[in-house]
Amino acid sequence: MHFIGKSSGVAFNGEKFTRRIILPLAALMIVAFTVVLAFVIVSADGQNRLEVEASTKLAKTALTVKTREVARNLRDYAVWEDVYNNLHLAVDVEWASTDGNVGANIFEGLGYEMAFAINSQKRTVYAVIEGKPKDVDALSLIPQGLATLLSQGASRSEPATGLLKSGEDVLIVAATGIVPPSINRSTLNPDDISMLVFAKKLDEKFLARMGEEYLLSNLVFMPAGTAEASASVPLVSEEGQDLGYITWSPAEPGYELLRLLLPPLAAAVVVLAAFAVLVVRNARRSTHALEESAKTVEAFAQTLQESEMRFRDVAEASSDWIWECDPDLHLVYFSARFSEVTGLSAASVLGKTLEQFFSSDTESDGWQLLVEGTHGQSSFRDLRCCYRDANGQSRICRLAGRPISNSHGTFSGFRGTATDITDEVQAQARATHLALHDALTGLPNRVLFRDRLNLALSGKRRNPSRVAVICLDLDHFKEVNDTLGHGAGDVLLQQLSDRLQACTKSNDTVARLGGDEFAIIQIGANQPFESEQLCRTLIEVIRAPFHVDDQELHVGVSIGIAIADMSGDDPERLLKNADIALYRAKQAGRATYRIFEAKMDQELQARKALEYDLRQAVLKHELEVHYQPLIDLDSKSIVAVEALVRWRHPSRGLVSPMDFIPLAEETGLIVGIGEWVLEKACTQALSWPQLRVAVNLSPIQFRNRDLIETVRDVLTRTGLEPARLELEITESVLINDASSALDILNALKDLGVRIAMDDFGTGYSSLGYLNSFPFDKIKIDRSFIGDMNGKDKSSAIVRSVITLGQSLNMTTTAEGVETAEQATFLTQEGCNQIQGYYFSRPIAADEFTIFLENWTGFETNLSSVAAA
Ligand SMILES: Nc1nc2c(ncn2[C@@H]2O[C@H](COP(=O)(O)O[C@H]3[C@@H](O)[C@H](n4cnc5c(=O)[nH]c(N)nc54)O[C@@H]3COP(=O)(O)O)[C@@H](O)[C@H]2O)c(=O)[nH]1
């Protein structure tokens, strides 16, 4: 394993690219182009200079040739016998000037502007200027150099030539002696010889023709002192006098070359530049790609480095250690972590086989294959093994290994890791336990209960009717929680679970399903006998007081039993059936048990249907309120009316509240129904201004703290005077939580409404209640009224309650008065109000209005009662 160092920065940014690639390349191109251009220009210039040199030579040659031509023409005349005779021996001007001798032909034929014949005394004897004889002196006309030239020409056979000036004109002048071939020249004294002179002007015409002949374009004469041209030949006399120069426009092959070369060169430069741009662009792309791949490589290197660091950190931080064994599974290597984790020295273990050090705590095939040597030299992982650490403690580890080979490729053992998973396994075991057990009691929870039930039922199939599911629900446990707090409730539940376990056998399962709900799976050969026996025991055992925080607590238990095969063997169904039986046990007055029967389910279904109908009834406004009058026995007038709810069911007809109020209470629907009845009754009472209206309140409504607000709101909404509203409560309201109930009653009383104790005598009839709360009225339950005949116990009770009411200054009302005798007796005993079918059944509001209108009072036969 090795680390790849961080890159030293291969990255090539744009600036670097420009500096390192583009600028040198551009400079190279500029230099190359400049060199080429300079070379071309220098070559062109060289060529031009060569051309100047060549043309100069040519111009000189042309001058020489012209000069020789003048000399040659001169000589032709000078050797002519006639010229000797007519211009030397004697001067015959007429002969000489005749055309064809030395006359006009000299100018017109040969083009010489001047011709002179000069005798030995240097006197011009004959002169022809531009073809016409003139009397001029040659030496005056050409003052400088002619004398010398005459002298030279006289002394030699060939004409002497030179460039001389006449006025502003430059002349090619040739001078030679007039000596015919008949005379031996050497015999003559030069000083005696007459000279013939021809002169040719270097005028424009002459030079133009000469230029044409010698390809010297624009050949012109330039006087002395003017700026010298690039191509010129100076005109210097024999005596060194500067006469000016001839100049011409030399050909410029160099510039021609430039004209030819520059466009393709420029094109080449453009192409090269374009190519360079392309190359640079490609290079930039390549550089960019290179840069990207460099970055990627760098990133990889970084990642690898981090990965290695991570691996090292993990390896050092984890409890893993590395081991190695030879082909016979003898341990031959441990990493340093081995000793740190196990507390054992590597030396004490090295040499042992895998099997001698580890043992498998599971029936793992992998482990068997490994230690038996049938591993096939293949990798393995997740082998759970045990070993003993330095303290002799059993530890669990997970082994992973892969085969290793020597340099020849032969199998040389295994190398792998061992991870100590003892804590993990223990934590997992704890988690599993927690997931399957109730934290408070340690009993199996619902999940484990289901598992066990499934298991029991699968066993039951081999031995039917042995499994019973028993559901338990504590009676009055809520009161423990409410009065002593949840801590006390928890302790009670823990004690209860101990009692439950003590009552069951080892192969039974006691589980806590939640709250105060417990369940038992009982396996018994003799069902339902055994489960009934167990339930009776449980009821007894649980009835015994619990001791929590020095307090003696009493709870009871209701139990439902479902026997497999008697009620199906589906675990869910079985549990549900036990629940239904439990419900029936509770309905039966608690502290008892019930065994599930099929009809219970039917009843439950019917109840559910009723519940559904009731919910619908509320929504569909199928409820209505009927009214029953309360008659004052002093005035014989109707003083109040009791509102009683009815359900006009579409198919069942008028349903009694006896049939649906309990259900409404169980489902909580009573809260909404109660409020609706209250509002309806208060509204209706407004149309009977002389009457109070009495409305029944359910204990369930009392548990709701909103009751006070509800009553206040209804009174506000309807506008009924609070003193005209009488709320009837039963003793059960006070039994559950007397102090809270008394608070609510006081609050209601503060609203100004009256409170009546309903069904007095049927419950605990604790006089303490009457003492602790100043009721306005006591309603004697109709069961006492129906039973009394003047002498019996009921009559005595009724009499005592009336007396009690009188002494507590409370109104007494007798319910269920069906006969005149009952009315007479109650009148006689001093009862204040009576209510019953004798006067009217509960009737609809409009019927009641008619009843009220027709009311004329009633008669009591006091004498007959007294006689009885
Ligand atoms: N929480 C609420 N409870 C209500 C409401 N409406 C009624 N109830 C309670 O339902 C129980 C049954 O009521 P009901 O069937 O209406 O019976 C009442 C009277 O019809 C009946 N009664 C009256 N006189 C006689 C009689 O001469 N003989 C006879 N056999 N029965 C008679 O008594 C019932 C009134 O009882 P009480 O309320 O105790 O004054 C009943 O417990 C109602 O309270 C409601 O809206 N909310």
C-alpha cells in the first residue's frame, strides 16, 4: 500500500498557457516572418543594385559605342581624298557645304550637329552647324578641351574622342587629322595637319534613341550639380571637368520580385497564422483536457489518500484485528490490535489451529467446512465464533477471511479480520428482549404473545382443545392512577404481574398487552374446566389488597376466556373472542369471568349496528325530545316539565333512551346528544313561561370540563332564565370522583341553575352527598313508588326520604306515580311534587302545549289513603 503524493500543480491556467505557448509561438512567427521579409527585401534590393550596376555598364558601353561611332564616321571623312583636297590643301567652302560632301548630310544623315575643319594654325576654316555652313570658330564654340583633343587627334592615326561642353550642351566630340590613304602619315608633322572635327550633342532625342537601343528607359541628361539619381553615369571631360551625368530608370527586378513574392508570402503568413491559431486552439484544448485529467488524477489521489487515512483511522479505532493462518489452519500472524482487544499475547496463541482458538456458537455450515478442510480455498465472511479472552471471559467475534497464495501461486493459507461483536450481540439480545417484552413488568408484550399463541396453536393442532386465551382487565385501576398517581399504578401492575405468574404454570404465557390489560395463554388438557378454575383463582388473588407506599389498594378483575376450537383457531380471532367475553364480564358487573359463546359475537355485532345507526341518527336529526309534567302537590298545578330524549328510528320506530343512552355513553356520543337535548329543551321552555324545565345529565357529560361552558352558552343562546333550568344528576356522577363532581356542581349552581338528585335510593344513597352539596331537589326513584302500598318497606323509605328532604330544605319529587292512591299517599306524606303516567306519559312538545292548556288540576282521595 502506498500513498500518492499531492500533485505539485500540473494545472495549466489560461495565463500560463498564453505566457508559455502563445507568446513564444507568436514571437517565433514574427521573427521568422521578419527574417523572410528582410531576406526578400535585401534580395530584392540586391537585385535592384545589380540591375543598376548592369545598366550603368550598359550606359557606359552605349556612350563608348556612340563615341566610337562618331570617331568611325569622322575617320571615314577624314581619309577622303576630296576632303584633303578641299579642306586642307585648299579650302573650298562651296564644295564642302555641298550636300553629300561635308554639308547638310553630316547633320541630316549622321546626326552630328557640328562639323569643323581646323587648319594647322588652329583656325576654323570650315564649320557646319546643324547642316548649315557657319562662320564660327570651333575653339570659341567649344572653349574647353577641344585644343587638347585636336592635339591628341593630330598625333595619332585614330581619332581622339572626348566629352566636351558647348554652352549648356554636352557633346561627344571626335577629332582627327585630314590625311588620305595616299599619304604616309608618319611622314607628316602633326603640327602641319588640318583637323576634321565632328560633334554630337547628348540631347534629348539622341539619348532617347540610345536608351531604346540599350534598353535604358527614360535616359536623360542631368546638368552638373543636380541630385544624383540611383542609376547614372557621370560625364567627365578629358581634363576632369564635371559636365553633368546621364541618368535613366533602371529596371527594378527586386521590386518585381517583391510584387511577385509578397502576396503569396502574405497568404502564406495568413495561412501559417491560421494554422498556428488552430494549433494553439488544439493545444489549448489538449492542455485543458490534460489539465482536467490532471485534476481528476489529483482528485483520485486525494480520494485515495483520504480513503487510506480513513482506513487507517478505522483500523486503529475499531476493535478489528487481522489474522493469518497456514494451509493447515495454524495461526501464524496477528496484528497488534489482537493483544489490545483480547488481552492475550500473540505468542501464546500462534501455532494453534483456528479450531483450537475459536469455536463456533452457531451451527454454521461455513465454520464446519473451514475446520474440516473442505473449504475449497474460497473466501468466507460473517462466521460467528467464540473465544476466551485473557480474563477467561467468553467473547464473540465475526470472522472473515480470504485465501492467500505464495509467489508460485500456491495456496498458502487464509488472511482475514476478526471483529469483536460481543457488545453488539448483547445489545441485540437486549433490544430483542425489549422489543418482545413489556418494560415495566418484564412480561411478554403483545408481539411475543402473538408469537407464543401461534406456536401454541400450531401445537394444538396435534392435540386439540388445549389452548385457552384469557384476557384480563383491571376494575377500578383508573382510580388508582387518578388518585395516587401513575407511579403507584406502576407498582401495582408489577405486583399484579407477579401474582399472575404465580398462578400460572411454566408452559403458560402471561403477557401485558398494554395499560391494565393482561392476557394469558393457558395450555390445559381439560378445557374449559382448567381455564375457569384459573380465572376463579385469579379473581380471588387479585381481590386481595395490594400494598403500595404504605397504602392498601383494592382492585378487581374482569376476565374473558376463549377456547381454541370452541371459537376457532385463528389467533387473532381467538384474542378477539376473549375480548368480547371480557366485555360481557364487565357488563355483568365486573369481578367475574365469561367464556366466549357465539351469541356474544352476534350481540356485539347488533350493538355495533346500533352504534352505527345512532351516529347516523345524530347526523340525520332522528332524535326528538318529549316532555313529562311535574305537578306541585300544594297548588295542584304543573310547575315543571322533564325533557326526555327519544329516537324516531326509520325502521325500529320510537326507540327508548333505555336502549340507546348506555350505548351513547359508551361511545361518547352522549356529549353531543346531551348538548342538543339541553338546547332543544331550553328553547322549548320559552314557550311555557310558567314552567321550569328539567334536563338529565349523564355521568359521561360530567367528566367533560366543558360542561359548565356548554350550559352557560346554551342559556345565553336561548335566553332562558337560569333559575328555570333544573339539571338532574344521578349518584353515579358523585361516586367516581366526588370532589371534581362537586366542583362542577358548584360552578353550575353559580350559573343560577337548579340541581336535582335523580333516582335517589337506587345507588349508594350516601347521605354524605346530600350533606356535602346543597341539592335543590331529591327525586325519589320510581321503583319505590311502584312498590309501596302504605305499609311496606318502600312506603317507609319514601316517607323517610320526604322527611330527609324537608329537614335539608330540599324539594322532594316522586317519580313513576301511576295511580291516584300513590298520589294521595305522597300528598299525605308531604311530598312536594309528583310525576308519572297517572298524569301523563312523556309526550311531544305540541301535545304537551295542548295538555298544559287543558290542565285543570286533580283530586286526591286523602280519606281512602288514610283508611288503607
Ligand atoms: N342523560 C340522559 N338521560 C336521559 C335522557 N332522556 C331520558 N334519559 C334517561 O333514560 C332513561 C329512560 O328514560 P325514559 O324511557 O324516558 O323514561 C322516563 C319516563 O318515561 C319514565 N317514567 C315517568 N313516569 C313513569 C311512570 O309512571 N311509570 C313508568 N314505568 N315510568 C315512568 O321514567 C323515566 C324518567 O326517569 P328520570 O330521568 O329518572 O326522571 C331514564 O333514566 C332517563 O333519565 C336524556 O336526554 N339524557
